[in-house]
Amino acid sequence: MTREQSHKPPSRETIDAFVRIVGEEHAIRDEKAMTPYLVEWRDRYRGKAVLVLKPGETEQVAAILKHANATRTAIVPQGGNTGLVGGQIPFETGHEVVVSLERLNRVRDIDLASNTMTVEAGLVLAHAQQVAASAGRLFPLCLASEGSCQIGGVLATNAGGTAVLAYGNARELTLGLEVVLADGRVWNGLKSLRKDNSGYDLRDLFIGSEGTLGIITAAVLRLFPKPAERVTALAALSELETAPSFFARVLERAGPALTGFEIMPRIGVEFVLKHGSGVRDPFSSPYNWYLLFELSSPREGEELARLAEASLAEGLKAREIDDAVVASSLAQAQELWRLRELMSEVQKEEGGSIKHDVAVPVARVPELVARANHLVELMIPGARPVPFGHLGDGNIHYNVSQPPAMDRAIFLSSWEALNAAVHEIVLDLGGTISAEHGIGRMKRDLLPHAKQKLELELMRKIKSAFDPNGILNPGKLL
């Protein structure tokens, strides 16, 4: 019996008891009505569930897990359903109960003196950003899915995004958590302390655990001063090999003012120009690669434009880049960022796309791309690599679009084989097979190849200690 089949379907009495906890109006029994909670946006995973519950209070989540633990009912926690590795989707058995946190969406507190805000897990990331901005602060986590992803899911997957270089990923942006454990007990760790050296850090265990150790219901998030000055620039280059040295140059000049450094291939830009709206080619001639970077400061008068222009001039002189443009207005800056923000979305218009969310040391990104491109051509002639992402932290989304003349299903049947081959290159370069998307279902069986045996042993012991009956997101991550 596989891990995802080890739980029996709940009885009618158990289902009715779950429904009574949240109320009939916040429970979904109808299979068709459950569909939005059972399919991920790329349509790669389609699951079944016996029930979808939408609790509105932490106490209701606690009651659900207490009953689930007593009846050995498998629970799949879910946020905005924007995950890319299937961790939020139930299996096809139909034995699991999905617990959506969408109704836990309140802002509990904003503490400007401490620069924190306490929010519930169902709050949409874009709303959290807006709340911070309205209070005169910045919550810097930026993701392509920010209009629909929720804080709980962002923390459960330790999401990254375009501002990791300056502010860190979700773990670094979180000071405290409220978590419902598998047996229904609630850990109130909603502290806003920057320093707490009093034993094991439970917060860091739950962040990135993908709902397998507990359900995050609230969090204390770090806030920052709003940028008073911001400059966006785009550099173009023919060869990727010089990109790391140009990044090092900008970082040395700008220091903490460098808040984003992204890489885009020409083919990705062409996809955006073809299928996106409100975009235009930033240069009169095409280049093989583009480097988008941003400088920002909470203080005015930092002369960031002069700093960006000096970095670009030095890069041109050193032949690290071939051309460059600095946005002269907010509208132009938004246009440049739109090229990057649409890159994931538009790939769907080009047919099937095999995804990789990997990271290697920044200096080895060109080698990763060169070796992986060669491999792709050998395995699937005519396939179109679209490597893009966060060059500043070495996180590359090495995506591969299908050959135009190939059947989509035939192309996607190569997903596992291509993943395995690309991941071998990544590991050989001292990298990781998952930089910010998590493990979920997609990479669960790859994890033993990427982790030491001792690491997996310790992870399983932690899982057993927190969830001895295995009810929380079974078959995911481990």
C-alpha cells in the first residue's frame, strides 16, 4: 500500500462531524463544486476529495485536526492553490479532506514601532503588501502569483520571489507563528522578537514543511521602510558567461541598495511580446540575454540613477554587457518588470512546458544553462529551453517548452526523465533541486537522490514526532 492509500475514507458520521465544526455553508460535499480545490493551475495534478472544509477561526482548524487525528482521516491543507509541485492537491483516491484557509484572512495587528504585522494564513499576499503600504511600510515578498497566493501557503513552502537578494525568503521575513498541531493543540508562537535564543526554533521547522507538520493559521511578518527612491535598469548581453561578473560589479557598487537582479533569455522575451499585453521590445535590436535589476533606498537623494548608470558604463567598458537602458519614469520601470512578471504565464501559450526550480552558486549559472541546453537538445531535439529567474541568488527556473511540431502529451511524457537528467547536472554543480517551490508530490521521489541518508532519517523522525498518525498531507514531501 502506498503512502497516499494508507488512510481509509472517513465514515458518514465522521464527515457529518467535520461539517458541524464549520457549518454547512462552509463545507463543500458536491464533487463539481470542489473542482477549484482539486486541480492546480497548470492542470498537471487533478485529485479527488471526500470534502472541502473552510474554517473561519483557528479554533475550528483545531477542532478539525483533533477529530481527524482521532479518526485517522487524512487532511490536505490548502492556501491559494498556486503551488507548482502538487503539494496542495489531494491524491486520486478520494479519501482525503481538503482544509482551505481562505476564510482566515484577517489582519490582527500592525505594530509600527516594532515594524511588524500579524496576519492570518488566508490573507492574500497582494493584500498583505497593500496593508503594509497603507501603514507607510513595505512587505517586500513579491511573487508572480501574489494576487492569489495566501500567506499560509507562502510560509508553508518558504517562498522566495524577486526580492530575496535584499530581504531574504519567507523564513527571513517571519518572526512568529500560530500553528495547529496534528492532534488539535495550538502552538501560539506569535512573538515579534528579533532575538530569541531560548532553545530549538520551532518556527523554522514549520516554515517550508508544506503542511506535513502542522497547519499555519497566523504569522508575525517583518515590515521595512518604504522605498523613497527607486531605479530600474535593463542590460542586454550576447553571452551569458559575463552575467555573474556584471552582477558582482553592481552589487559591489550598490551594496544593500541592490534589491533585485533577474535574468531573462531572448526566447522568453519573445514569448512575452507575442502573448502578453502592455509590453514592447526594450531595444531596437534583439540580444540573447537580458539582466533586469533594481536599486532602491528608503532615503531620497541617494543618487541611485547615477549609481546605476555608472555600473552600466563600467559593464559596457569591461564588455560584460552590450547595451543598456535606465527607466526614466515609473511607467517605464513597470514596463520592464512586466517583461519578467509575464514570463511564467505566457509559456502556457507555447504548448507544454517542463519545469525546473533549481539553484546553483551564482558563478555557475552559465555552466548550468550551457550543460542543460545541450542535454535538452540530445533528449528532445527541437525543444526550446527558457531559463529565467533570480540570478542574484542563483535560483533559475529552467523551463523547457515543447517543439512546435510535437504533440503536447508526447512531450510531457518526458517530464520525469528530463527532470532527473537536469537535476543530475544541478547536483553536480553543488546546487539544489528545489529553490523556492518545495517538494510536494512532484519531487518527493527525487529527494533521496538530493539529500543525505542521515538528513532524510532526521526529517522522518521529525515528521513522526509531530504527526505520529500521519494525517497531515500524507504522501507529500516524504
